[in-house]
Amino acid sequence: MTNPTDPNASTPKPGPKPGPRPGPGPRPAVPVHPVPVSAPDVFGRIDENGGVWLKTANGERQIGSWQAGTVEEGLAHFARKFADMATEVEILEERLTARSGDPKKTQATAAHLLAELPDAQVIGDVDGLAARLTAIVAGADDVAQEVREERESARASAIARKEKLAAEAEKIGAEGTSWKAGGDRLRAILEEWKTIRGIDRKTDDALWRRYSKARDAFNRRRGAHFADLDRERAGAKVRKEELIAEAEALSNSTDWGATAGRFRELLAEWKAAGRAPRDSDEALWVRFKAAQDVFFQARNAVNSERDAEFAENAKAKIALLDEAEKQIDPAKDLEAARRDFRTFREKWDEIGKVPREQMSKLEGRVRALEKRLRAEEDADWARTDPEAQARAAQFTERADKLEEQAQKAQDSGKDRDAADLRKQAAQWREWATAAHSALSDR
């Protein structure tokens, strides 16, 4: 450390003056200096008369007197007082560097200490302390400006965040119909809102009114929705109770087809009625389903008995068909086949119904048997049909007459007419041959 009493010593230079922040990087911190308390004799002395002297770059000056103890004790006493002052300066430097507190207040405190420093009864590097206080006073304005800019930027950012949240709340309040998600989001917005600071009271109150109004609008619409829903559910409960009463009245019906159809209609009406209040909807469904179950269980029991009967009927009809298909042969004896088929048909009808899935196949076999009989009856009728025989005779007669006319035309020299008549006669002869052939085939 420089000895201020040395004529060759240079005058201590004050520390660098804080300036504006160079670009986007962090601003250089105000230097913090160690407190010189270990060698107070470098910056002061106590003479033989007890006078206390402070050594500075401008020479010595007396700052007081010491009579309470030894020289060493006196120097230590005034050094501690300097250390206390230096500690206060260090706190001001740290406050300014950290941007904590009001830079203007820090500046005022530093200026006050700087003004008191020439008369302070302390021993230490007063010149260095003065330079540090001067740096604080000079740099505080820049720091204050930076703090103002940072606060204004933070304020603008906070306003933008709250405006965005308010706009989102307004949209939910005006349009939202997802009631649970909308309510959850509005609560989340409120929690985020509470964390945003640094906005002036007037602006903050205006933004809060927007959020609060949006939340109230959402709550009103949600309340109206659930009030309407409660009315609808109350109406659904009344309607479902009416359907239950009708279902219970039908549960013992044995008019299976009509009642089953009505139960299907009741179920469709139940679904269309909507939901009843949550505490009663499930109980209502249990009652309605119980009435259905009574009817359908009874019907199923009857159907099971009927199905067993139909299965036995099917076995009997298959056996009857097997026998009839072997016995009935219209080609051998048409009259016997007719009698056997009538007997078969009577027995068939007496047996009764069969399962639906077998009905088509069995009826197909009956129709095939009946078709064989009808075909043979048609053939027999054709063989003995007077009209068919007369028609065949007419074809022959017409052919003979045309051939006779053709011969006369040829005898008269009308060869072309004769050729046309023979051609017509050949056509009629062909038809006559076919008609006779059909009669003989039958």
C-alpha cells in the first residue's frame, strides 16, 4: 500500500467511474475494496502529546486526540471506526451492483458520507474511500436509468401477460361450453395472474375488471346451463316413471308378439327421454329392466317348450316325407298317386309347425313331390284332350287343302303360285306332324 508520507509516492487515483452498460452484456460491477484494518500506522499516527493525525495524499491533518491508552490501542480504535465506515461504503457498492433498493437513495447516502469524510475521526485509506464514494455518486444516475428501463420493460411484459390472460378469459366467458375444462382453466389463469407483479394500480385494476367480468359471464352461463339441465332431467324422470308404469303393466302379458314389439318401442322412448338426475337414473333403469325381464323370461320359457315341440314335429315330417317320396309314383299309377298324396297332405298338416330354419327345406321337398304329380296329370290330360286332337286334325286338313290348290295352280300353268302354295302346305304339314307327335308322346 502507498505510504502517503513518502515524497516519492504517487497520489492514489480514484476507482473507475461507472458508465453506461456496454452493449447487451452485464454492466461492470462497482469494485468492492478490502477494509484496511491490519496496518493503521500506515495511514495515521499519534504524537507524544496524544494528538491523532491522519495521513492523506495531501499531507497530514489532526483529527483528534488520544489519552485513554497506548498508541497502539489508539490507532486500533480509530482504524475500527474507519472499518465501520468502509463497511457501510461496501454495502452501498454491493447494493448498487445488485440493483437492489433505490439507486437515488444509495446515491444520497454516498454523497452524505462523502461530505462527512473530511471531518471524520478515522484512520485508514480515506482517499481510496473518497474515490469509491465518488464512483457511487457518479454511477448511481446510470444505474437508476437502467433500473427504470428494466422496470418499465418488466411492467410492459407483465401487462402483456395479463392482457393475454384476460383475452383468453373473455373468450372462455363468451363462448366456452366445456364447463369443467373452462372452469379449471379460469382457476389456473387466476393462479398465474397472482404471480404477475410490477403493474401500476390503475392498469392492473382495469385488467382485473376484464378478467373478473369474463369469469362472472362464464359462471352465469354455466349456472343457466345446469339449471336447464336440471329441468330437463326432472322432466326425464317423470317420463321414465311413466314408461316404467306401462312396462310393469305389460310384464305379465302373454300376447308375445305384440307385447315384445311394444317393449321395443318403450326402450326407444326410454333412450329418447334423456338422463334423469344422477341419484335416481340408475334406480329407474333397474325397475324398467326388471319389468322387461319378467316378460321376456316368460316368453323364452314358452318358446323353449314350443321349440322342443317343433323339433319333434320336424322329425315326424322328415319321416313322413321319406316314406311318401318312395311310395308315390305318378308315372306308374296316377290315381293311386293322387290318393296317396292326399293322405300324405292330411298327415303333414296334422303334425304341425317345425323350426323356422327347417321350414323352407321341408316345404321344398313337398313342392317337388307335388310337382311330379301335377306334371303327370298335365301329361295325361294332354293325351286325352279333345281340343288338342282337333287342332292336330285341323293342321293336317289345312296342309292337304293347300297341296290340292298347289296342284291345280300347276295344272293351270301358274308355277309361281303353285310354289308358294306348296311352301305354305309344307309349313302346315310340319305343324300337324308336331301336334300328332306331341299327342303320341303323352
